[in-house]
Amino acid sequence: MKTGLRVALQANVEDPPEPVATIVSLSEAGHGAVEDPGIVSRARGFAEPLLLGHLLESGEDTLAHADSVADILAGIGASPALRATAYLSYAADYLSKPEEAIARAFGETFGSLVGHTRQLVRILRSARDARVEAERRGLQTERVRKMLLAFSRDLRVVLLRLASRLQTLRYFAANKLQCPPALAAESLQVFAPLANRLGIWQFKWEIEDLAFRFLEPDAYHAVSRMLDEKRIEREHGVEEFRREMRADLASHGIRAEVAGRPKHLYSIWKKMQGKGLAFAEVFDVRAVRVIVGSVADCYAALARVQERYATVAGEFDDYIARPKANGYQSLHTVVRESLGRSVEIQIRTREMHERAEHGGAAHWAYKEAGTKGSTGASGDADLKAKVATARKALLRQLLAWERDFVEHGNLGGTDADDRIYVFTPAANVVELPVGATPIDFAYAVHTDLGHRCRGAKLDGAMVPLNTALVNGQTVEIIVAKDGGPSLDWLNGELGYLKATRSKAKARAWFNALAQHQTIARGREQVEKLLQREGKTSTKLDDLAARLGFRSADALFEVVGKDEFSIRNIETLLRPVEAAPSYDDTVALKRPQVEGRAAKGGVLVVGVESLLTSLARCCRPAPPDPIGGYVTRGNGVAIHRMRCSNYRQMLARSPQRTIPVAWGAGRADATSAYPIDVMVEATDRHGLLRDISEVFAKEKMNVVSVHSETAKSSGTAWMTFTVEVPSASGLPLVLAQVAKVVGVRIVRRK
């Protein structure tokens, strides 16, 4: 490895990180499982046969990559469970149902973590694949948002992805391969700022240097040569200064560790470019870190340093008195040593140093989170509260990172301001549109929570339900035991709902309420009919199925809307009475005068006191041309002249035929003649109902229905017996039936 690169890969804390407690420690924290030290070897054993012989897109051996990622995580103090996931997330690519398989083998926590990791990998890959620059910017913004939400579900995902990306860059560098520009740019623009925001300094500076090497090779090697040319002189000067300072502090009763810290390449180049400085003018090319036992010792050491050396004006920061937003603490100053060369000095306690170096690795979280501790349940509750507090602080850093990412030159003008992120009391992130209210938040968490929302607290203070939320607030919803939304919420002028999804859910509730009332009204009508007909034992679902409805509620709904006549149900419920071979038997009980019609409206020419009946085979009705046939014992049977049975009887026994005609009785408005209508159609749900509705609208009473279906062809044959005062209007009715969806053929029998 070249000297320049070797220098670049040493520890550095320039532009100190903003660590947040528990990012490394969130392994099994909050999941209620005690750490298993052997989990790493078990996970590797599980993954090895699946990964052998497989390569990543970079060309690196997959198992070797997983080994390196696990080592990187071990280097920052990550838990065994997190290191084990480094193997399982890659093994998942070769399992048919990865989350289920891993959950069965290692537990639900690992299955969920692997699922979130794979989801994030897909997001990153799809964003890198974008070719159009404008589209890439939009996808990059969306990717960052989705990353935030993925991290909010399980913050360990970010560590896995950062460690994996660092190893990928190391692989390209170690093998002197050209890293794809899109991957290097993404590393510099997204991954390094993310690591910096989370305070994972070891990841941040190394990702920056390696990405810088691939994106700006000439500049990288130029800075490397500058460092290399002065390396012996600089290292000798730093070592001499370090010994001198340690001795001076000790002589004044201050016990301290003093270590040299060379600058990394990308930071040097960025300062030279941003401030127009020459290499010699970069103050912290030479730097030392002073680690003492207490805060008081920090200030004592600072006082001694400022007394002993000349300070550079404007180069002092007190991050102990004024910690950064996420808790980073240290004293920074720049002095000139005896030869006039600048040296940056950072002074901190051991605890501050651990947080700065390891990204806020509060080891108590992953060491203690799986147990209740000596205080039992209350201790567990206290621990959960600490984890939630730390989690919320970290997520706030992620939100700030997103804003910085969008605002400072990476994406330019985007729609990044159209979304906000707020927290649940358990520190989970909820994404909402700008202007969203507590009711929108409630609906985003759960539909039922939205329906029953009656009040809200923002960061512990009660607020009106139409208050607009802002980034980073904690929202607590106060709910009623039962009930639903208010119609006022759908009034846009009142500002209760901003999100389209929330409005749709509120409307759906009111629609469901209206439907429920309609069904109740229809049920009441049907049940009253069943009581009148003495059919209360009828199964409602069976009744609905016989009428062509998928369920009883579907029948009740159309009845409640007055879209389906209750008379259709009456017709179905009333059984057809048994009859002789001929219907509508009419006895002419007194002598008839020729030319006068019988009660049935049929005139038997020249004959009196004959029994007449309408033949069931052809069901004649006025004004059909008709003929009479004298039967044995049943009087005269009236047939349509076109009836095939009548023609056969006429040919066989012409002497038994008798002239007949429709008499004046056919004009009686109360007369009703049964006729048969045959229908052939494609079978479907609701077919019987739709055809019955046509007859009902035409004021035709359906006496009976016979239906057959061929499942193989999906064809239905139906015969409707309907009562009509006359057959003259039948063609128009049949034309309406023919328009019903699925009907192929409709004709009179």
C-alpha cells in the first residue's frame, strides 16, 4: 500500500462527528432477547454453503465480503447479533422465502432485520440505475426518504449498509480496480455524510478518502505526495510536540494521554479548495488529541496549553459547554509550536472520546437490553425509556441530515419540502405531507386510531386537532373508546385533514355507515315479507343465492335502495299449485249464446256449456291465433295454431278439432295469461336478478322460474313463466331482456 493511502487510513476526527447514543448498541435492544456469543459462528455456518462460489456485482467473493463486514462491525463494538446479520443478509439472496427461513432458524428479529436490509439494497440499486440526471436527482431524494423510514424501523440497518459500502470501496482499492463512478459518487454524497451525521467517524473519513481516490485520482495522488514528502519531518515534529505536551501537563499535575493524529486526504483537499489555502496553511495537518479523566481536567489542560503556546486567533471551540445537538463534546484549539507551525489540539474525557470514535456506542444498551436488570420490571422500563430517547435523538439527526443533503448543493431544487417526519411516543418515525394534522398522523398509524381520534398532544402539550405538524415533533393521540370521525373533518375550510389517504379513510367510514343503514332497511323489509308469507325459517343466504345475489347483505342492500322489487321475492316464495294437463280450467256452467265468450275469454263457436282450458304446451294468450281440440274428460283444450302438439293432433284426429276464437273477455284489464319465456345466457352472479328486474319494471308477474347450468361451458338456460294481459306487448319486453349483460337468446316458448 502506498504511504499516502496508509496515512489516509489512520484515525482522524477533523470536523468532529455528531454522535448519537445507541447507534452501534442497537443490536437486540428493545427486542427482549439476550445476546448469544455463538450467534456469529452459527450464522456463518448457515451462510457458508449458500455463499460459496458466488460473487457480488463488484466481483468480490460474497463470503469474503460478509467476513469483512462482520470484522468492520466488530471494530466499532457492534454486538454479535449485528455481526451475525452481516452473513444472513447475503445468504438471504439464495433462499426462496428468506425472511421466513431466517426467522425460523434464528428468530423473528433476524428475519425482520434481513428484510429491511434487503429492501434498502433494492432502493439504493434502483436509484443508482437511473440514467437521466434530473430523474437521478428525484430518485436520490426519494431514496433518502425511504432510507430514513427503513432506519426508523430498525436502526441497525444503517450500520450494515455503511460497513458493506466501506468494504466494497476497500475491495476496489486493494485490488487496484476502477470503482464505478456512480457508486463512488453515491458513497461520497450519501454514505459519508450519513456516517458523519451519525457520528460514526471511522466510517466517515475512510469512505471519503476512498471515494475521493476514485472520483478525483489526480487530486488524490497530488495531496498524497504532499503528505508523503513531508511525512518524516511532520511525524518527527508531531512526536516531539506530543512528548513535550505530555510532560508539561504531567508537571502541572494533569494526567493525560496525548496521541498524534494525522489529517486524512479528502479533508485536506476540501479545505484547500474551499478556503483557497496552500498545503502549509492547513492548520490541522498536524494535530494531537488529549484525553483526560474529567471535565475539570479538560479545562485545566486547555488553560495550560494556552499558557504554554501561542494560540491562533479565531480557532477555538468549546463543545463541552455548548455540546452539539446530538451530544458531541470536546475542546478544540489551534496553537503554534516552537518553530511556528500550527497544531490542532482536541481535549476530551475518555467517555467523550468513545462516543466520538464509535458513533455514540453506548454499550450499556446492547449489553443490558435483553435483561430486566437487578431492579426487575422497573429497570426494564427505565432501559426502554433510555433506548427510546436515544433512538429519537438519532432519528432527529437523520432528519437534519436529509435537510442538509437536499439544501447544500446535492439535489438543488427538489420537492423535498413536501414531506415531514414526526415521532410516535415510542420513537417510531411517521412520514406525512407538509401541513398534515394530528388526525392525519393518527390515520397514518392505524385506521381505527384515526376514526377514534378525539385529541392530541405535541411534545406533551395539548393542541387543536387542525394544528399543522412540523418536523421532529412527538405526537400523542387521545382516543375515544368507540365512535367514528366527524363530518367536520371532511370540510376542507376547517383544515382537519391534509393527507389524501386520511380523507379517503374518513369518507369510507361514512360510506360504510350509510351502507349499513341501507342494509338494515332492506333486511327489515325482507323479514317482514317472510313473516307475512309464513316463511320465517327460510335461510337468508339461500334465498339470496336463489335470486342471484352473492350474499344476504347484497340482497338487503338493493332492496333497501329500492333497486329490487320485493314482489320478486314473493314470486319465489309462493309455490306453483299442481294443475291438470291444462291450465286455467274454466267451466261454462250455463248455456252460452253463440258469439258470447266464456269466462276465460275463449269463444267456442256453435257449442254451449263446454269446459275449456289453455294448453300448457304452448300457453296461448290473446291475440294469438288459436284452435280447439276436444279432449276425453277435460273439455276443449285451447292451443296456439303454431303449436307442434296441436298440428300433430289435427293430423291424427281432424274430427276432434273445433273452431274457437278470443271473445270480448280478453279486453278485461284483470285478465292474466301465463306464457313461457326461454333465455339462454352466459352464467354469472346476478343474472337471474337482472332478468327478473326487467319483468318487474314491465309490470309482469313472474310465476315461476326453472334454471339449468352447464358448468363446463358456463351456459345457463332459464324458463320464466310470466303473467300478461295480452301477448301483444311481449316483443318489446323480450327486446329489453336481450339487452341484459350475458343474454344470448331470448324467445317465447
